[in-house]
Amino acid sequence: MPIYDFSARLGTGETRDLGAYRGKALMVVNVASKCGFTPQYKGLQDLYDQLGPRGFEILAFPCDQFGGQEPGSDADIAAFCDLNYGVRFPLFAKIEVNGISTHPLYVWLKRQKGGLLGNAIKWNFTKFLVDRSGDVVARFAPTTLPGSLAREVTALLE
């Protein structure tokens, strides 16, 4: 089952079929606006600006499960990201990435690539790389800076 079999609601309210990203390399990341890792938005946007034209997309999923660090509405989150980081990649609606209400996409992602805590997401800004075929190829910890992944993403685009 590739990532393209899922859909998710964008922060604007519309449902996005992830099949829209077929043939692209993807980074799926759970994000938060009031986290010590929040400045990674700049690195994510820089990576998107650099590699987006070559077929790279970032899918950002706000999540409030870690220390209540994403308390705002979807509109608040979008405004924050635009104002502070000029984010132009897709921001999805707030979801849960752990527990009984985990979004189906994250159930699948965690099954494909477990992490330090088994299948659980450790914290905000956990990153999954997905190849052009829709398969998860790598998982990176929240401490991994987006810019340090340029080589891995570029390899997926070749």
C-alpha cells in the first residue's frame, strides 16, 4: 500500500487525496508552532524552495499531542506559518499522530518505519521521507535539521 491510498484534510478544510502527489518525493512531518523545534519551519521552506521545482513536496501535519505546543486553530497555524516563515508547502489540518485517534496516514507511516520508541512518534518535527513510488524510505528524529536532509531528498529525485 503506497502513501497515495490515503487522504487528509488540509487546514483550509478541503480533503486532499494524497494521490495528487504521485511521482513526487515527499517529506511528511508533524509540526507545532510553539515548540523548541519550530524554527525548523525555515529549514523546511528553504528545502522546499530548493528542491520543490524538481518534484519534492513537504506535507506538514500540525499536532498538539506534545506539550500542548500547537494550541491554535488551523487558520491560526496557517497565519503563523505564513507570517513568521513564509511557508508555501501544504499545511494540513491538525491531527493526532499517537494513541487511539491516530490519523490513518500516521498509523501506516509508523508501521513502515519504526523509531526509537517503536511505532510511537517521539515529538514534533519527526520526518518521514517517501520515494516517488510512494514507499517510506527513511525516518528522522525531531533533532534532524531539514537542511541536513538535502542529499537524501536529492537522491530520491534522481
